[in-house]
Amino acid sequence: MASPMPTPEDIRREIDQLRRKLRRKPSIAKNVALLDYQTEYLSSSLWQKIRRRVLARDKRKCVFCGGPAQTVHHRSYDDSVLEGKADHMLVSLCDPCHDFLHFDDEGRKRGSEETDRLLMGKQPRTDFPEPNIDLRRESYRDLPMEWPRMNHIQRNGWLTRYGELRKARRAELKAKLESRAVRRRTHAWDAKALWIPLLDAVTRYRQEEGAPSNSYDWYRQDAMRRGMIWIGSSDVTAEKRNRVWHVETDSFMAAISRHREQRARVLTMTTDYASGVIHGQDGETIETIWGHYTVRGKFRDVFSLHQHLRARSDEIWRCNTCHQPASLKSQDGSVVGLSCKRCGHAMTL
């Protein structure tokens, strides 16, 4: 005989029972040893309760460096510690100190005995990189790349050193500006010196090939700020005479000459570059063959990813797997074999 069809009330009752089973959280205190530490134990309500209790006990301060604590370190992984019955084996640490206790400077994991010895010694790192102060961006604090891995002591030391350097640089800049203002006020005018109005100088400079199209106000503000204007690649002395800005004629004409020389050099380098000749340092020229490569098995003969410098190298072989330069085996001045130290590939030509 077929079983009767369930009524809507029966279906609703079964759904309610299933929901109650899903909401019921099993007690893990008795089976803590059976849980996976990373995926189950650290996300359990038991560990969250223990973690909050230990952080509150240590007043949320790292016991190693004294900074704000974010994590709790296990000195032991016995069942009593995992069940929350031995809180003396748990300590609060900040993330940088926690990483320092578990890994050395080369990224190797420390042993439990070494980690415990460092923790009991309480000798945190105090070194920090030298701050880099840039007066052009003095309103922006350029934090070092090591900042996320620095503990509370290192960060305080870096910030203190940063403030000292910033104060010294500002004092140096202030003294330089004051000395420049004194020189302008006490300048002895030379009757033989020739000066031309700044407006005339700007108009003449714009007629040069390759000169920027900056407005007169740009040069005037530069003169007000620095007592100089930037012409080509040189500074030209500027003075305010009879309420009108002037520039020194000799300095201005020298800057125009340097601008023309630089422009001619750029045009020469551009023309040579199109024909495959590159200008290096100290006036040296390098003949180039523009880009192709040949694949041979596990390696490729790169004439250039960008350019092949014939004057410096005959061939550049690279591994097709790791893209590292290959080791060459030569005989009688010619390449007879290739090998890659990283991948272990080898080939005979």
C-alpha cells in the first residue's frame, strides 16, 4: 500500500527540525584535539573567547615591544592550552613581533625553542632605515617599504629621526632664503651691467626652437620665489628694478646658447637613433640591430627584447621557461652548448 502524501504541515515541521539542527553548534571543548588548527580551531567561538580574554589581560599591548597587540601567540599547543585552561602559555603580540619570533631575517621558520628563548629574552628589534626627506614634498611623509614589518619601537625611532631631519632641512632652507634676500637688498649695482626687462627676455626666448610656451606670469612668479628664472637648462639672475622685473643680459644670452646646443644635440641623437646608432655616456656611440629573436628548443637566441648592442655582446641566450640568461659552453670561440641553472635544461648546438 502506497504511503500517503505529506501534508503542508508535515513538510513545515520537517523544515523546522532541520533548521534547528543546523543552528545547533556542537561543543568542541571536549574534541579540540580533533580539530584542524588553521581552518577550524582559529575560527571557532572557543578560540575567539580565549583570544579576547588574553588580550584584555595584557591590556591589548604587545608584551615584546609595548605597542598595540593584534594577535595572541601560543607558547604551547597542548590540549589544556587550546581548551583555554592554561592562559599563562598565551601572550599578546603585535603582528611585526609575531612574525619576528616565528621567522628569521632570511624568511626561515624558527624552532619552538628558539622562539620561546627570544620571547623570554624580550629583546625586540630597534634598527630602522634612514628617512628620506624631500623638501619639494615636505608635506608628504614618505614611509619606508619596511614600515609594515616594523614594531612599535622601530616606528617611534623612525618618526623621531624623521622629525629631526625635517626640522634641520627646513632650517637650512630658511637660512638659504634669508641669505639670498640679504644679497638682493645689499646688492651693489654695477653701472656696466646690462639688464633687459623680463617681458622682453621671455618674448625672445619663445622664438627659439623647442622653447616651452610658459606664460609671462610663470616666469615672474619664479623670479619672485627664487630670484632667478629657468631658461633652457640654466638659472638666470632676475632683479626687480624700478618696480619692473629685469634679467641680466650676459646670463640670459649664455642660457640661450646652452639651449641651442642642447637642442642640436637632441636632434642629432634622434636622427642617429632612427638609423640604429645610440649615444652612450662620454660621447660614445653604439651600433644596434633592432629586435628579433630565434627560438631553439628550450632556449631562444635574443638579438634584443628592446635592442641588441653589437659593440658589447654578440649573443644573448635566455631560457624559455624562467626567462633567465643561459650559461654558455664555448669551444674555439664559438657557442657549442647551453644550460639553465634554475630549470636544469641543457642543449647542444
